[in-house]
Amino acid sequence: MSEQYLGILATMSRDWPLPGSEVPQERSSASSSGSDWTSRTSSSQGKASTKIYHTTKVLVGNHEHPSKLRWPSFVEPVRPKRGSTYAKPRWERDIRGSEVRRPNHTNKAGQQQHAQEQHDRVRFKHIEKPAPLPSYVAQVAHQLHMVQQTEIEKYLGDPPAGLQLIQLRMVLPRELDSLKVLDETRRSKEVWITRVDWSIIDVHAESMKSLRGALKEINWFMHDMLREDQSRLPRLLLQSPTRATEQSRILLSALRPRVDYAMHLALDTTAAVKKVAASITAELNAQADVILGGIKELEMRAKFGYVQLDHNRSSLGKSVLYGDLEKHFRNYGHHGDTKFESRFLEPHRAELLLLYLLDPANGACGFPESMRESCSVTFSADRLELSADIVGPSAVHPQVAGMRLLEVELEPRLNLITVCPDFTHDWNLSIRSSEHKNVSKIDDKLVMKLSFRPAQRFGPQDVLKQPSIEPFTLGKFGNKVTETRLRTSAIVPWKTTPYLVEIGVTTVWKGINLGIQPRVFWDVQVYGNHWESAVNRVRSDIRRKDWGPDMCDVWTGEEKTMTGRMEGFVKEMLGIQAVLEEYS
């Protein structure tokens, strides 16, 4: 039998008498170490007396461990009264996991021991366990993976010297901004691709098999480039007359075609809705591969504005019948002679339009209280746009937040212009793509230091009032800035539909020189409340966007066909167009 158990039995025979025998009184005073228990024992005469018993301890490692012995059946522990000298000991685990006795805080030694334990807890709390060493199999697999990655990544650079390589030169349909779009072809087909000029590349391969595989991939890439170029050309759609007839004359003397005479009240819009919806659906389906391809972020917007056509390239004369204009649309758009201007002058009209939408009597806004405002500042430098949101433009100290740097494509992926000669405004549906870039720490600090003077607002009609920018500097990035834009907008829900109407006012300066006279415009945009997330949803198995079957995630509605759901959108666009006609 071990010495620990012999010591326990000896203590039991000495300190704990058998039932019915007299209990010996070994100690008459409390131990200052807090290791004693106060107990009440019942004698055979029914009198109670207080006895002190010593607690058995066993050393476990460097700590005292209480024995697992139980109190005898004739002993009942007593809870000490407040202020009593004898405190009931409590057990706890220390930072090493062993059970130790909590010291008695009634004396100085116990307080010092407690303070030392608290110090050890803080000291060892932040010590992290060392990471387990990987197994031999894991180390070999990691080394093999690193070797394979090195072999693959070598094709992303220039071809090594001293190898007998097959070389082929190719001319692309247009200039290529970066060769990174061909990195997957380099890795999978094991070829080197270098740039000779912006639109000329050289392909180097060690075998004909690799070269043929790379040529197949590059040919498909060139095919997509050609289709993308075709999709970027504006598509002109003619809206059927609702305030005129098919026999009305359209004047072509100005840049924008317009009817000679338009009625004030619109006729039935059913035919116009069906025709435009069918045309938009056909264009979206035809360009779906180009629109949904890639992983860049998309933004889809419908804007009101003016179409501008260069009639010098056509032989239509000064006027044409309404029904004959669509036949000649194929003569436009292929030579840069079709433009769409979405910025209006006279910004005070934006406030009038906003008040009309917020008036409950007009029924144009389903929830006027849900209107929200937005304010931002944007610095444009070629294809880069550095933007930041302004929080509290009418507060005492407007703050800058939400900074982002985007590389935007100059031409939209889709640009469908609906020409409306019997209205003052046309409208278009465009899809633009952009890619997020990292903002340097220097530019981040400079933009965050921008200061503004609050806008003076006194009512709902002043939501579009803008704050004033204090003079600023942007360092090296400021030398590249070609345009500075300060924009405030009000976003209003359109009736009870999922579409929003955004009315914005934009102040534009050339460069970052705020001392020159700026230009002020206003615009009207329409988009779905769900478009931002729906148009950028990506499938996990392929690198392309997923708009659902028949694009039902973007074009929502109760209709089963895409054309039917598109008719709901076009109908709302014509309704907003009629409201905008009053404030043109």
C-alpha cells in the first residue's frame, strides 16, 4: 500500500473516532491558515459541542490536493456566521488545472497569496499553445504542391533562354489592356504569351500540342472580344407613338428627332409597352453571354435624357414619317454618331419634381417617409474613380466615409436607347462594369482629411442642397484627376413597385481646381431595389453571373415569361416619363 493511503488511514484512526465513542478535542483555537472545519457533533446526552478537526492533505505535484475522504456520518458541517474567525474553505482550479485551496483573506498571508494567484492568471493568460508540427505526409504533400505551383507559375513570365520553342504571332481585334486575362491559358496549356504591341502578341510553346490548345483558347477569346465590341455599340429602339400617330411627321433638322405636333394627353400605351418590352428582351437574350461573362461588378440603370443623332450620314432628308424612322436606325450607331445625354440643365427643376413625387395627393410615391438621401464626392482620373460618401451633409461637421477606388469601363456592356419622338425625353437601359482596386494609404489619409461646410436646408425641398468643399490637396493622385464631382440625390420608392426613382444634382469642376466656375446638372435614374445584388450573383461552378432561369431574379413579377415581366418594367418607365414631361 502506498505511503499516501497509509497516511490517510492513520489520520482517520487518529482524528475520526468511531460512532458512539467520545470525540477527542485536539485543537481549541482556529488555525490561521484556514485549513480547519467547524463542526457540530451530537452527544448521547443530546448536548451540542463544537470541535475542530484537521483536514487531510495529499501533495500532488507542487500543490496540495484535498483527499477524497468523506465526513463521518455523525459530523455535520456548519456554515460560519458573518464575522466568524473560521471561514469555510472553497476549492478552485489554478491556471495549471490542479485543484488548490483558495486562501483565507482574513489575514495578510492569505491576501498576498491571493494577489500572487491573480498575477499568475494575467501573466499566463495570453500564452498561446505552440502549433502542432505537421506530419511527415503533410510536409511531403506541401512540398509537392509548392513544386507544382512553381512549375505552373513559370509560364506567366517571359520564355526562358536556351529552349527550342515554337513561336507564333497573332493580331487581336483591339488593344488589350493587360495580359492577365490570358493567365489561365498560359497555365493550362503550358505556353508563354508575350506582348509585342498593344494589339499584337507572341505565343511560345515547347510542342505543337500545347500550341494548338493555346490557339483554340485564344480564338475563343478573340471571338468574345468581337461580340463584346458589337454589344457596346448603342442599340436604337423606337417607342410606338402614344401622343401621335404612325402618319405623324418627324423633324430631323435638330440632333434629336421630334414630331411636328404632339398631343398633350397620351393615348393607350399598351402597344408601346409590348413593342419596347419585346425589343429589350430580344437584345438581352442575344447579348447574355457578353453581359454575364466575367466576374467584374455590374451596375444596371435606366436613365432619362436626350438622344443625339448625326443625320449627315443618312439620306432621310429633313423629315420622315413616324413609322418609317425605325427602318433607318441601322444607319446609326456604327460610326460614333449616336450619343445619349442624361444630364439636364436648370437644376431647380429637380426640386419641383421631387416635391411632386413626395406629395401624397399625386400617389407617385408609395411610402414618402421611406425616402433616403445620398451625398458623395468623386475624383475621376482616366478610367479610375476614387469616391467617398459624405455622412450628414447638412450637419455641423459633415464626415467622409465609405471610400472606394474603381476601374470603370469607358463604354457600357449594354446600351439600349429608346427613342421617343412624341415626348421631350428619351430613355435608355445600360449595364456598366467596374473592378475594385486597393486605395493607397496616402490617398486614403488625404481624402479622409476633406472638410465641408454644411448645406443650408429648411425643408424637404432642400434635400438636394449640397455642402461646400473646402480647398484640399490629393498629392500625386491629384495631378491625374481630370474631373471632380460632388453629387447629392434623393431616392424615392415609385408607387408600390420594387423600383426606385433617384433624382440627383451634380456639381462638376475641372481637375481639382475649385476656384473656377463649376457646371451644375441634374438627372433622373430608375433601378430596381434588388438589382445591386441580383445582377452580381455569381455561380459557384463557373466564372459568370447567374440571373436565374429566364433572368427571373432580375426581372421580377408574376408573369411566367421574361417578356411579360419586362412589360411591367416598361409600363412603369412610361409612367415616370409622363410625370417628367410636366417639369421639362
